[in-house]
Amino acid sequence: MKLDFDLFVIGAGSGGIATARRAAEYGAKVGIAEFDRLGGTCVNRGCVPKKLMVYSSHFPNLFEDAQGYGWSPVKSSLDWEKMIAVVNNEVTRLNGIYQKMLDNSKVELLEGYAKFVDAHTLVIGDRQVTADKILIAVGGHPVRPNILGIEHAITSDDIFHLKEQPKRMVILGGGYIGTEFACILNGMGTEVTQVIRGEKILRGFDEDIRDEVEQGMINHGVRILNKIQLIAIDKTAEGAKVILSQDDKAKEETVVTDAVSLAAVGRKPNTHNLGLENTKVKHRDGAIVVDKYSRTTEENIYAVGDCTNKINLTPVAINEGRAFADTVFGNKSRTMSYENVPSAVFSTPEAATVGMTEAEAREKYGDDVKIYRSRFRPMYYTLAGKDEKTLMKLVVNQKTDKVLGAHMVGDNSAEIIQGVAIAVKMGATKANFDATVGIHPTSAEEFVTMR
Ligand SMILES: Cc1cc2nc3c(=O)[nH]c(=O)nc-3n(C[C@H](O)[C@H](O)[C@H](O)COP(=O)(O)OP(=O)(O)OC[C@H]3O[C@@H](n4cnc5c(N)ncnc54)[C@H](O)[C@@H]3O)c2cc1C
């Protein structure tokens, strides 16, 4: 029987679009289903609008710093409505670009929610399609914990559409998304309280990075409440009353605020309503189980990106998808490498990281681990008259001299670590770093001069 498509992709987000286009390049007949705007989480309610808001939040500091360089004081205020409008206009422009890219690649877009009828058949609205291979790239969504009054809280999705700038905001969660939003809002002048259950923000990152970012955020005016749990949210005339309790439940505290955001209390894969029960695809708590080729437990069905809940980042979803397309349609068998995946936190101060944390390295290599650390005030802040610090750290196996991890907090960390990540991925040694000539005067040169 002739099937409608060689490949049908469910979800036109980071992973889905990249895969569809790559497979089409190899000559496959490809269809893609999307019920929302093109581009997925990253373009519509993630990386892109967030980073634009990060840029916007930096201007008050730049205006202040300018005076140290001889500029007269700048008096400026944020037009929140305008900022939200321009950010969303840019997202709309990108939606159009994605449509053009799909058209140019001759990928057929079916607008609607796709559900499995069987392993080769999907229903999308009133259309039924068949495909030889099906890729699930449906992403995830923020979860709402079961807490009294939780309906009064917004999620990270809603922040991009707030009509007014909240004067006060409580952000629940210490992950990278919550940390970034705490800094964005704080930079724009909102009074921010970040409430986290753990001892520190950014669990999973190197301890020095966690400490440095947290202290930097406090210095910039974010109030961080550690080891605290949310008990309830109560809507009152003065604002939302957020009732919090310490871990030992000994003390309760109430924070009154204009907005409560669940920016970082967790995300779940969008797999609950996909009709997976009509296939042999297995999942664990919603996360689709795949092998190293992104193949599910159903032979012709694959899954990439956040719906597999491995490393939930856009470049990972894209890479997994392209590896699948290269293998299955391009005759170039390859798998995604999860080693040394760099990532960043666009907080103020910014942080970025690649490779092992000090703790991970010590667990694996014990006393063979040597740490190189440098903390300094970058030149830019001398005339600006600010006590901003940059921290750089290399984790090295002194037996092999291999650089196991590189971590940074400070301006342009993400841009700098992206370059360092190439060296770490190639297996560079500390001697290779030392043999590299620095670019002077920069902060980045510290990575090649650490003793
Ligand atoms: C606030 C925030 C900030 C982030 N910042 C960064 C960052 O700075 N850097 C970074 O690398 N990552 C970042 N991420 C993570 C990044 O957005 C995701 O890892 C990435 O988008 C995952 O891509 P994906 O293809 O798996 O899913 P998505 O991009 O979410 O795409 C899934 C698509 O599938 C569609 N879909 C779902 N179910 C169906 C169905 N049944 N039928 C049809 N369509 C369906 C959805 O509507 C969606 O468009 C951020 C995420 C958030 C929430």
C-alpha cells in the first residue's frame, strides 16, 4: 500500500522543523503537523523572546556605567507595553520565516493537533495521513504543582504577554528559567523575590558558579529565599498573598506581590493526549523512551527533543533530529553526542558552562583533579566604578592534563564558553590552553593564562 509520506513529523518546534527540512533535503516526502504557531517553545515562549527581554533589562546598567566614561546622566524609563509589543513582533516575523523555510524545503504543513490511530496512521483534525516513519517532536509544557490558590500564578509562557509591568513579583523555582526571569524583571525595575526549595539556585551547575551567580543577583537587588516551600496563594485586595514555609515548617512567611510566576518548577512532555496507546511507544512519566538513534519501542516511530526529557535545550533537539534524518534518510549513520554539551544561564551576572563540574570530576577522578580559578574585576567596570566580578574556572585531570570542564560567570560568558567548548569537545589539554596566545585586553584571555 502506498503511504502518504516517507516521514511525518508531529510538532513544528526546534527539533521537528530541523528534522523535516533535513529529511526533505535527502529527497524524502515530508509532512509536519502543528496546532500552534511555528517555531515551538524556543521561538514563541522560550529562548528568543526571553533573550530579547534579557537585552532590554541590561539598559539601566549601561546608562549608569556610561557616566563613568564621561557621558552625562541618561534619564530613561521602560515602556513595558512597547517592549512586549516589539518582542512579540519579532516572534511573529520569525514565525513567517519558519513558514518560508518549510515551503522552500517542500515540507507540507498540516495545521492541527496530531494523534496516533496506529503506528503508521495519524489523524489531524478531519484529515487522516499515513507515513512510513513518524517523528514525535512535541516538546513540553510548564507544570502547576497542586497547591491551594495555584490558579492565581502565571507561568513563564504568560510573562511574555503581561499587559503591565508588575511592581512586585514572586518567582517560584531556582532552575535556569526562574533565575533568568528573576534577573530580567529585576533589571527592568520590578521588585523580585525568588523562592527556591533548595539551598541555592541552579542545581546541577558547578558549586562556584551557583554561589557566584546567586551572590551577584543579590548584589543587583534580587531577594532570594532559600529552603522555602510554597504553601498557598491567596488573592487579596492588596495583591497576591504568597504563603511560604521553611523546610522544617517552623516558620511561615507571607509575601504580598502583584504577580506570582511558576517560571521554573518543572516541565512535562506533551505526550498525554497523543494516542500513544494505539502504538507500542513506551514512555516513563510522559517522557518517550528512545535508543541512541532516537528510535522508540515502536520500530518506525522516533522521538527527539524535550518530549524525551534528556537535555532540554534547542540545539540538542535540533542535533538529535538531524542525526536521525542523516541516519534514516541520508545513509550517514550517526548519533547525538551528549558529552560536553555547553549551556548558559542568561542571568545578571551571566553564566555558562561546558563539561564536568568540580564535584562530578572529583567523583570520577578523585585526587587527580586540579582546579584553576580566577576571579577579577573586568576592565570595563573600573571606570564604571562598579564592583562587578568575573569568575573563570577550569577543571583539569592532572594525570592526563585533559580539561574536563570550563565554567564562567560574568559578561559575555555564553559567547566565550561557546569557543572554549570546541576545545573541550576536542579533548584539549591544559598545555593546549597554555600554548594559546590570548587576545589582549579581554576577559577571555584569562582562560589561557590561568596558573
Ligand atoms: C522560558 C524558556 C526559556 C528557554 N531558553 C532556552 C535557551 O536560552 N536556550 C536553549 O537552548 N533552550 C532554551 N529553552 C528550551 C527550548 O525552548 C526547548 O528545549 C526546545 O524548544 C525543545 O524543542 P522541541 O522541538 O523538543 O519542542 P518545542 O520547541 O516545544 O516544539 C514542540 C512543538 O510541538 C507542537 N505540538 C505538541 N503536540 C502536538 C500535536 N499533538 N500535534 C501537533 N503539534 C504538536 C507544539 O505546539 C510545539 O510547537 C527554553 C525554554 C523555556 C520554556
